[in-house]
Amino acid sequence: MAAAKIRKGDRVVVLSGKDKGKTGEVIRSMPKEMKVVVSGVNVHARHRKPSQVNPQGGIERKEAPLHVSNVAIADPKSGKATRVRFEERDGKKVRVAAKSGELIHG
């Protein structure tokens, strides 16, 4: 399952779509739906009528989920997209960037 490789707080690069090339931090991960929400990426606008809760109304901008196949972890060294490998270091299973071999924190 690819969703386990991308977690909340990870820095990711968008691989396809209107925001291709943008980077951002994962705000929310939805492993069952295989989707992630990335800050500043895939922003949708919704026009809201004034209500009791929001008396001003106006345009509400919100990040929409992206499929995990459309994002990749950003390499901690270069910032470019990389795949994730799992290794055992000091008796613990850790995530490692495939390109640089750097440890992915998170």
C-alpha cells in the first residue's frame, strides 16, 4: 500500500495535474481512500452565501484531496521527487529516500 509511505507532515512534490511541480506539506493522510491533502496544492474555491455562522459570506478556498499516485516524497537532500524504501537501522524500521539514501523524518 503506497499510502503508508506518505504520512502527515511529509514534504511532497506533485507529479501530475494542474499543480504539477509544486511542493507542500501533507496536512492529512487518508490511507483507506489512498488520498492525501497537501497545503497550498489543489485549492478549490467555493462561493458561500451569508449565514448565521458566516455573516459575511464570500469565497471559501480549501485544499482538496489528491490521489497518492500523483505525489512523491521530496528528497531531503535535493528536494526532488523520490521513491521510498524501508530499511532497518538500529533495530527500527525507517523510511529512506531511494535517490540519496537519506532518512525521511516524520
